[in-house]
Amino acid sequence: METYSLLRQFADSWMLLFLFTFFFGVVVWAFRPGASKLYEDTANIPFRHADKPAAGEASQPEAQK
């Protein structure tokens, strides 16, 4: 059996099963019950300093011309 045929059979059977299992695992991991707090915190990053600038930004010198 030549190499191409062997790799093709492997990709059509076991690799397909492995990739489907990996995909299903990633989906389950992303939608697990404890992940919503983490994702909510990450989604709110742009709004953390909405009322005043972050402390580190005021101390940085402006770009010189």
C-alpha cells in the first residue's frame, strides 16, 4: 500500500473521529457553567475606565514632534 493511500484512509477514519471529538470538547469547554463569569469580565474590558482614565495613562509623556 502506498503512503498516500495509507494516510488517506487514516484521515478518513481515525483523524476524522479525533477532530470531531476535539471540536466537541472545545464547545463543551467554552459553554461550561463556570465560564460565563470569565467571559463577562473579558467582555467588559473596554468599559473598565469609562468614568476616568487609567492611572498609568496620565503619567506617560506625550509624543515629541
